[in-house]
Amino acid sequence: DGSLRLEAADRLLGGGFPLQGNLSSELLASGPMPEIERETERLLTEGRALKSHIFNTGHGLTPQTPPAHLARVVELCKGERPG
């Protein structure tokens, strides 16, 4: 889950392990887009400093998740920026 920062988890494990950093499913479903974007970018930035990083949501997607929120996160993960 997202309760532990990736860098802290990496330190606790001694480094060198692939880690999965999770975007809050609740934030993705109901958060304002600027907050979703900030958190996504934070996870991506922290993940780049690791040996390897798997981006994911914390507990999957809920039926309430707007497709536009998910599409924006995918764009950010692919490195796409708005026009």
C-alpha cells in the first residue's frame, strides 16, 4: 500500500529489490486531478531512483473510478504531458 514511501521501503530492505509503489485507489477514484497528478509524479520520481519499480494502484480500481482519471495516470506513466 502507499503507507510507506518507496525510498523508506528500499532502505529497510537494504536496497536492490524491485518495489511496487501504489497510487491510492481512493485518490484515483475521487481525488481532484491536480492531486492525482502530483501523487503519480511523486511515485514515478521515487521509483526512478530504485533498481526497479512497478507502478500500480493500492487496491485495484473501483467502479466509481472515472475513466478520465485512469487515462491521465496512464499518460503520466508513459511520459506524456498535456498539450
